Amino acid sequence: GSAVLFLVHSAPGKMVENSLLPGRAIYDFVLLLSSQFGFILYLVWAFIPESWLNSLGLTYWPQKHWTVALPLHLLITIVIGYVLLFRINMMSTPSLNSICTITDNYAKNQQPKKYQEVAIPALRVISTSEVNQMLFLAAKDLYTKN
Amino acid sequence: MEDERSFSDICGGRLALQRRYYSPSCREFCLSCPRLSLRSLTAVTCTVWLAAYGLFTLCENSMILSAAIFITLLGLLGYLHFVKIDQETLLIIDSLGIQMTSSYASGKESTTFIEMDKVKDIVINEAIYMQKVIYYLCILLKDPVEPHGISQVVPVFQSAKPRLDCLIEVYRSCQEILAHQKATSTSP
């Protein structure tokens, strides 16, 4: 790859403690209540027989088959997601003979900047040939230790 | 002048680099990969035959055993002829070009030749390969449209995959020849 110089700029920003805002506590509480309610509703749907629910007047439920099927589908999706993500990562890595590993549009179109004596030199993408010459031809013993 | 040294590849296997200096403008580098080991061959054969025997005890069909023998033989022949590369050679001739030869375990040889006019540079590049970042030597080809552009990247020693110390040796020798070639081509 080419050598690029990074200038790290750190600005002291204001840090706001998120846990002190009152709005966040309300969101947390609402989320807790709704998730507990949802879980108890799911248990009721799964375990209580149809006849009891019908006698209470609640007749419009999805089939009980889905109480087992939905968590299973979710679990399989997560497992396949792991495998799929790994595969997609490997497929989108450029191969060894692709031009992306050497250069790209930014490096081709960059304008040469004038060298100024006092200032820090401007950011520039150095070509692979130059970097190789600096690393492997000039410094003779740097890389030969095993 | 001939010279032989041993290096290691990215997985830790042993490689032998043979350098031949025919003349100041012609050099050859020959990398020999480790031979097919008897241990891995017996391991693969035993697993295939044990699996076939397991299937045979389930199905009671003796065709499975003969099919397993056929598959093992054909697989071995195909592997030796199409996959297993024994030796990779890089020959650089100053004003002519670069030739890369791969010789397979069954004796087959495949050759690629690149003219010196098309060669821009030979560099050591780093890239991600499987789960590693490796160094590999590659030939950069000139772009006919743009004078300073690169049209193609040709990696060299693809199946041997030597480590950086071996690559630096080959890189330095190649750069000597390329520098010599650029000096003679620009002078009238």
C-alpha cells in the first residue's frame, strides 16, 4: 500500500452525562414495562389452552404453531447471519491481482502541490514503487532479520 | 553462477530458492515448493475409504467400495495434474521481457511471458489474503493510454507464497536489472 500521513486533531468537547437526563430514565422505564408486558402476553398465548381463552372472549389469536416457529426462525436467521456476514466479507476483499490494492481514483487524480520550506508538507499519496525503494533498497538490514 | 538458499512460506513450510545469474542482464529465480507428503496422502485416503466403508455397512451395496477407490485414484491424478505446483520460475532478460513458469507435479508446465515494454515496475505489495495480510511480489504493467498509469497487476509466485525475506532478495535483483534496463533505454 502507499504511505499516507494522518494529522490527528483532538478538540476538547463538552461531555454530557447521558444517564443524568430525565428523558432517558422515562424511555428506559417505558421500554421495561412494554417488554415485560410483551413477554407475559407471549407466555399466555403459548401456554393457556384455546378453550380457556375463548371462554374469556378473546378469540382472534394466531395459531399456536407460531409460538414455536417464530423463535426457531429467529435463531436460525441469527446463525445464518454469522456465516453470511463472514462470507460476504471474504467475497468483497479484493483479490491479489486487482488494481485496487495498488492505486485508486483519488491517487490517480491528485494534484501535485508545491513544496514550501517552512510549512509541513501537504498530504499526498506516494506510489508503491517509491515506497518499495525506500523500504527495501535503502534500508538494507531492516527486514532481513527473521 | 548458481546459488541456493532455503526460506519459508506464509504457512511455515520450507521453500528452496535457487538463483542463477546467467549474465549481468539475465537472471533466473526458481522456487521449489514442498513435495506432496505421504502423511497427508494416507490421511485423505483413509478418511475417504473409512467413509465409504461406513456407507457400505449402511447400504450393503458393494458398488460404493469400488466407487471410493475410483474417486481416490482420479482425485489424486487430478490434484497432481491441475493443482499441485512443484516449482515456480521467474526469468528476467534485460531487453526482452519476463517469463514465469509453473511446473506441476505430473510434469505439466505452464508459461507466461511479458514483454519488457509493457513492464512498468516490479514491487512488493501487501494485501489481505483469506484471514492474513501477506506480502507478495507483483509485476505492474503499463497503461497504453496513460503514461504514468497502471493497467494490470500480475502476481508472481502465487502458489509458493514466500515470506518477506525471500521476496526482498528477488526484489533487489529484479530492481538491479530494471534500473540497468531504464538506463540503457533512455540513453540514445
